[in-house]
Amino acid sequence: MRAAVVVLAAGAGSRVGAEVNKALLPLAGIPVVARSVRTACAADGVRRVVLVVREGDQAAVREAVEPYLGEGPPEVAIVVGGATRHRSEWAALALLAPSIEAGEIDVVAMHDAARPLAGVGLY
């Protein structure tokens, strides 16, 4: 199976009272989003990870995630999400569409970055 995982991290964090995106908050010293992306990258068959962020968070999320990425595949891409979760999912699918149409990706899984304790077996 050739898979892609979309990690949705375009939230604001307002419900948790954070001044930054809640996905950037640390959990045991590691940013929440980095935990989610690291797990997605470790899952068998995952060829691409698309990290969906809100406009203006690209650099902060990239800095939060890069130290926790291994070398080599899967590729991790960042795309700006939309005003709603559905639009954010759509932005990721639009990025993946050429790979899906070319038969390079068989399955796409969606994962909320704010749920960082999901294990590799979930994918």
C-alpha cells in the first residue's frame, strides 16, 4: 500500500486559551505537531505527509517539525489550509491529486495534529 497522511494543523488554539496555534504547544518538550508528523512518517507505506497550516504559521510550524524529521522518505510538504476544516482537507487533497491520479498514492489518511498520541498502528 502506498499512502499519504494529511496532518491538519491549521487551528488557532483559542479554545485552549493559547496565544499560538495549539499544535505548536509543547508536550513533554516536543511540539504537538512534531509528534503527529513524526508518527505519520514512521507508519509503513507512507510516502508523503502533507502538513496543513494556517496562513502565517508556515515558518513556525516548519521550525517546530524539522528537528524531529528523519532523513529520507517520506516527503513532508506544507500547504496553507482554508477557513474551515473541510477547506483545509481540500487544499491537501488538491496537492496530492496528481500523485493519486498517477497511481503513486493508493490511500490518504487524515489526522488532526492536536491528537499527538495516536500510535503508528492507527495508520
